[in-house]
Amino acid sequence: MKTLDSGRTVAEMATENMARTRVFESYGIDYCCGGNVPLREVCERGGIDPDEILTALSACDEESSDDGIDLQNAGLVRLAGHILGTHHAFLWEELPRLDELHVHVCSHHAAQQPQLMKSLELFRALRGEMENHMRNEEQVLFPLCGPIMEGSTNEIRSAVNVLLDGYVEEHESIGQMLSEMRSIHRGYVAGEGMCRKQQALISRLENLERDTHLHVHLENNLLFPQMLRLSEQGAAPAG
Ligand SMILES: [Fe+2]
Ligand SMILES: [Fe+2]
């Protein structure tokens, strides 16, 4: 691994060791859609001491062991398989459950807390966008990984270019909805007297945000650049 340095981009450092994303999350630093910015600049904007972040990142490197798959060198097909099996599988299961939980909490508390109806409305829009987006990735984009590895054609190359631009835009829109959801729930801090179901709702919404940041990071900063590079190259090495 390269030396930790505040001149390097947040996305680059997150890609090098995925465990570092926990540090970025805890400081509210965007490492996925807006991650291509040097850490120094992000800290200046947010009034954070970069040395504090570098110390936390280095502690995180010491703690994290190499127990997962090496996603950086996994190859396109395995990387796409990991995203599907981990993040898409999580969302297909969690989104309908969160919908039910939302409806339950609204039916009991929306009269006293009108922002809950706003939350449900936004959640439904978010769910629709996420499910459409995943369906397209699963049916159109990810099946191109195998052919790209076998050697790209001009047809694949131009399809990848067009598709990726659209997916990156959709990631940004999903990220904005998640930020809006966070502000509706006042930073996901449990309020005084909040019932257990509502506490579960905000904790699971926060988990949805955390998982989606990692998911989008893997696609924007690892999968998509590899797809672009390999489809430009034509014949790709086996991996
Ligand atoms: Fe995805
Ligand atoms: Fe995506």
C-alpha cells in the first residue's frame, strides 16, 4: 500500500483498503460519488484536521486484516459477482422490509411527526430509483463483464461508454436522496421518547445509506473504471 498522504484522493485511499470507508463514514466524508478530491481539500472545506483523519486511517489499517477477497485485483467478473451477492442481494431484501416498517411507523406517529410522511414519500421514490437502477445493472451492464474479459469489440466499447455515464448520474441522484433522508431524520439521532420501531427505522435507514455508499464506491471507483479501461484495450488478460 502507498503512504497515507492528505494530497491523495479520498476515493483512491478507500479503494486501497475498504475498511477505511468506516473512518470516512464516521466523519461524514463522501468517498463514493464525490470521492475524487484530495483529502486535504475535503478537510479544508469541512474544517477537519487532516492529521486526525490520517491517524484514524492508519489505526484502521493496523486493525483490519486481509480476511475478505482482494476486490482491487479480483477481476471484473468476480467483482461484479461480489457486488451482486453482497449489495444487490441486501437491497432486494431490505427495501421491501423498510417500506413495511415505514408504513407501520407512519400509521402510529405521523400525526405528531408530519416529517414521517415526507420520509415515506422520499423513501418510495428512492426505492423505485434503486430497484430500476439495479435491474438495469443486472440485466444490461453486468452481463457485459464476461465478454469484456474475453476481448472487447467496438460495439461493446461504445455500449459501455454510454451506459456508464447514465449509471454514474443515477448514483448521484440516489446519493442526493440519501442525504435528504438523513436531514429529514436529523442526522439519524434517536430522539427522546422515540418508540423502538422508529429507532429501528432510523438505524436501518442509516445502514442503508452506509451500504449504498460502499456499493456506489465499488462501482464508480473500481468496477466502472476497469470496465472502461478493459473495453478500450480490446483483448484483456485473464483474471
Ligand atoms: Fe449496483
Ligand atoms: Fe449502481
